[in-house]
Amino acid sequence: MSKLNDLLLKRNQIFTTIRDIEEKYEGIENENNARKIHELNLQQANLYEEKSMLVKKIHNLEVEINKLNDEIRTLSGIGTGTNRILEAIQEQRWYFFKNKPKVLMDRDTGILWANLDYFKYAKENGEEYTGFQAENLLETTALDNFTGWRVPTALELWNMISDKSFPFIRGNNWRINSEDYWLVNYENRIQKKDLDQQGATNNIAIGSGCLLPCSSCLVPEDYVNHVSNKNKVYTKTERAQFTLNLFVGNGLEPNFFDSEITGLFRKIYIEKPSLIEELNYFENEIMSLQEEVLLSSSFDYLQILSKYDVPNIDFSVIKYHEAVISVLDELMERLSYYEEVKSEIIRDFNIISLKLSKKYAVNPNFTDEENELFKNRQAYVKRHFELSMNSTKDKLLAIKNQAEDIGVRIEGISSRMNALKELAVLEKEERASFSFIVEYAVSMIIKALKKIEFFEGNKIYASNIINNWEAWSGNYKTFKTKLMDDFKTACDDDGIESDTYNPWFNEWQKKRFTIEGRFLPLIDYSLKGNLTNITEEGLTEVDVILGLLEEYKEGLDKFYIEERKAIHTKCFFLVAGELQEKFEVESVLYALGYHFQKELKDIIFGLDRVEDRLFLLEWADSLLDLQVEEILNFVTDKEITKISLDVLTDFADLKRKNFDVYISDIKAYSEELQRREKEYNGLVFRMRKELVKQ
């Protein structure tokens, strides 16, 4: 028999080796591997679907819990919801239960009593119960699954009924449902008590009577003493808390006199705990699936950490370096698998972001300020859209190598004469805790995954950002070279001196640079999840705003190329021609800015969120006041005394006007916009008029 066992063992070993060779070296071409891969793919797809469903359920549950919290806050009014419930308990002795309709409870004793709307307190033929019949009946009674039903003692019945608050008091004196004789346990015998007679033991006699059973199955130890009004240890609120604990601990849903309190109790102690329990269940399910599913930016490093004995790892250098190597191997393996599954998305991402890979080259045609702006802009876009998965893996590998170095040092020290001292030095060296290393490693991976997930969910938008960045950068280079050269050539051909047209170009460049400076803040705001809604044209809100800014830029270029020289020629022979020319130029440019602001207004008031509206107002502020500042600076630089102080003061006031106050009223905003344009044109006219008068 032992020979057979040996043969079976060897056969199994050979079979295992064959399967190992097939799996490791033959790949998908092997039929067994192909079948297994197919099975694993199906299993993986099922896990993805299962996790997706669980995540969706968790999201829905969190929404429900937030709604509940809002309802609880609304219902709670002044003070906490629990305080309102405790106050209500102090005012109410008897409780029916929505989920246990066949019983009611006495707050003062915790005893359950049968609800006589459900329990037959007399026999069907109207006859009363004998003591023997009552005891036999109660042996099998389980109202709402509560047990321990019995005939109340004479004292229990009288204490329950004496203040006549019992809900079934009807008729004369203390009669229950108009019946006067009820069974009680008195002197260890079942007898009848006449409720027309006051007192627990007054007029008790042998005979039959109606049956009102009770049960002490819920009464906690010392409950009666705890809730008693005579208790000197606890306050009213604390006494009510014992009753609340009894309700909650037994899953009871009491009816309060105030229906609002009943609803509040249900929200706090029935619905919310149920949702939280369900939420915890799904989170635990996801936790169990976490090892099987793909990495994502929502991956919690604690899922990996939970598999390790962190305190012992941090205590032992040997365990520490082994654990760091182990966890980094696992993370890199998961990352490689993620890259394999998401290979198409990553490939598309890399193709689009390839434009960002080049190092920024300083442009000799740009000023230092311009080079700085374009360098920072490229660095920003690169930081957000360059995938750098290899960079992430290199960082993980660097940490792993350091952990491996610890192992190499331990091996080297062990053969030396002063090994103990060297090991002691090694042991006392400062190193990051294991949990921090795991958190840090996962955070690096998540940064990379967030980029991929953003690209995957916003492929068109992400592509547009990169394309806009490239187009805007190229356009400004064209402006500083071709447009500048064409402009100067045209001026030279018309006999305009460089001393005259160079300041024009500087003004043009300043305005273009101001527009250029608005690109990155808008992109940065949108990448935080703002202004990304799709419009009817199929564009995001930020794309529409960039298009509007592009129009403004094109209008500015067109003015300098096609109109600037004509204004110079027109004003050359006028009185104070240079100043008249300046004011006419700024009026035309203001009209361009006014058109931009008017178009921007429609976008602003098409947004739902006030914070988006306020952002756009602040974002456009440097463009809206461009011409006002230009005139004020010009007058100051030229020290023009011909223009009255009143006009200059009015101009300065115009700059200080704030549109924020009209952010919720499109009509008021439009009126203020028109009034501002009218004031600007009026002030420019007054300036020009005063110049002519001199």
C-alpha cells in the first residue's frame, strides 16, 4: 500500500510540474491555459460587475443617510432630536408600538400588557374566564412573539389602573372596556377583582372574570427603581433615558402623542441604524472583493495594511524590511495588471500627452515675464496630464531597493566580529513606519490612477485642454514673430516712424499678455470639477468661455492690424492730436471689452452655482478694467493738467464699481453694464472736449 501511495504522490508532483510549465512558459497557446484564462476573465468580469453594483448601492445608501440626517435636523428643531424624544417620554406613560401592535407598555414598570383590540379578554360566547382556563390559555400565548404572559397580581393591576391613564379605561370607576370583574393573582390563587371598588385588594373574591395578561419579559434589572419619580440619583432626563434604552434595545417603535416625535424616533432609531447596517455590509463585501478587483483611485491602503501585523513589523527590523519588500511587490504587480487591463486608455493618454514631454525652451522673442508665464503653464498642464506610470514605478522600486539594502546589511553584519554592536546601530536607525510607507506608496499610485480615470471619463475634455494649451502657446509665438513683423512692415510702408508704432505694439502686447494670463486660472478652476457641464453645442462651459476669450483676442489683433494706423492718421492734425488719438483708441478697445463682457454675462447667468458666477467675475476683472486703468495711467504719466480733477475722480470711481452685487439679478447686471459703458464714453468725451477747449 505504501508503494501505491508513493506512486500517487510522484504522479501528483509530475502533474503539478507540468501545469506549472504550461502556465509559466506556454501562455495562451496551451489549451488548458486558454480555458483557464477564459474562466478567470469571466470571474473577473463578474467581480467587476459585483463591485460596481455594491459601490452604487453604497452611494445610494450614503445619499439616503444624508437625507435622513437633514430630516432629523429639521424635525429636531431647537436642541437635539434625542432631547426632544426624552422630553416626550417624561410626559407619556403608555405606549403602543407600530411594529408590535398586539401589546402596549407601561413606562413606569416596563411591563407589557395585551392590547385588548387584539386580545380576547372574554370568551367568544361572552362568558368570563375561570382561573384554570386563564392559566391554560396563557401557557400557549405569545403576543407579537413576546413570551412569559401571566395573570397580573392584584397590586400590578391596581397600580396600572389607579390613575385611570390606561388607554382602555371605559365606563364607571376603573372599569376596563366597561367590564368590572377582572382576574388577578392574589395569595397565589387566580381570583376576580371588582374594579368598581378602589384599592388593590378590596373586594377580591373567588370566581370568573375578564382576562388582561401581562409580561415582564422586557423589564431590565432595577428598571422600576431607575425610572421612579422618587429616585434621588437620576434626573428626569436620565430616568427617561432608561425607557428610551428599553425601546431601542428591543427594537420597539413607540407611538408618541406628538406624531412629529414618532417620526423623529423612527428616523433616528429605526431607519438610520438600518441604513448604516446595510452600508457596513456592502463596505465589508467590497473589502473582501478588494484583493480581486482592479486598482482604482478609491483604493484604501488600509485594505492592504490589514493583512499585516503592523506593531510587530515596526518593532522588528527583519520583519520590517521583509514586509516593505512584500507590499511593494504586491503593489507593483497590481499596477502592472492595471496597465495591462487599461492598456488602450493609457496608450491614448500617452499619445495625446506626448506634446507635453518636451522640456520648455526659452523663447528669445519673449520677455522674461512671458517666458516665465509659458514655462509655468506648460509645467502645470504637464503635471496634470502627463501620465508618468514609469516614474511612479521607479519611485516604488527605489523604496523597495532601500528595504533590500537593509537585508544586505544584516547579512553583511552577521559575519563580523562586532556584529551585535552593528546590529544595535542598525536597529536604532530612524526609518518611516510601515503603515506610512504603505500609505505613501498607495498615494503615489492613486495620483497616477486619478489622471487615467479623469482622462477615461473626460477624454474629449482632457484632449481639448491639451489642444487649447498647444494652440494658445503657438498663437502667442505667432503674435510675437509674424504679426509683429507684419505690423512693423505695414507701418514702415506708410511712413510711420518706429518711435510712433513701437509704443502701439507695446500696448498691444500688454493687452495680449493680460488675456494670456487668464488661460491657466480658468483651466485650474475647471480641473477641480467646475464649469464642465456640456452645453447644447456639445462643448463644456469652460470651452465656451475659452472660445469667447479667443474672440476677444482676435478682435484685439484685428484692431491693431486694420484700424490702429487709420486712427493715427485721422487725429494727427487735430488740436492735442496725440491725446485725442489715445482717447479714441481706448474707446474702440473699450467697445471690444464691453462686447466680451456682454457675451460673458450670458454665460455667467446660465450657470446654476453662485460660486461659479463669482469666480468668473473675479477671473475677468483684469480684462474689464483694462481700458479704465490705461487712461488713468496715461493721464498720470503725461501729467496732463488740462483735464479737470472732477473728470479724473469720476474715472477712478468707475474703476471701483463692483458687479458682484448684481450676481443674482441678470436685469440689474445688464443695466449696470450699459450704465458703465455710457459713463465711460461720456467721461472720454468730456476729456476730449476739455482738451480741445485749451
